[in-house]
Amino acid sequence: MRPIRFAAIVLCSLGMFAFSSAPAVAKPEFAGREKTTCPTCHVMTDFPKKKNDVGECYKRNGYKDLASCQKDPKK
């Protein structure tokens, strides 16, 4: 196989992998850090895209103070 042809195959293969990667998903480190589970902040029927009221509050507060969001998600 000629080097140019081989290089073209490799570049095309790498390009396919780069554009077929999965979209970003929820970060499990939040659940671990807060010692909770994903349904605390997410609507599980549309996970990870949709957050519930607690998840939206947690996001608004810079992903800090989950306990206060659980008490009053509208803050």
C-alpha cells in the first residue's frame, strides 16, 4: 500500500471518530460529591438533558449548596 493512500485512510478514520463522539452527559462526580443520586437533580425520563427544579436551582447557584436547593428549589 502506498504511503499517501495509507495516510488518507488513517486521516479519514480519525475524522469519523472525532465527529461521531457522544455528546456531553451529566457529571457523576456531582452525585458523588453531594452523596446523592442522579434523580435528585434530573428527570430520569429525559436523562441527562432535563433537570428538575432542584437541578435548576443547583445549576443557578454554581453547583454549590444542594441542601438549600432541596429545601427551597425556587431560590
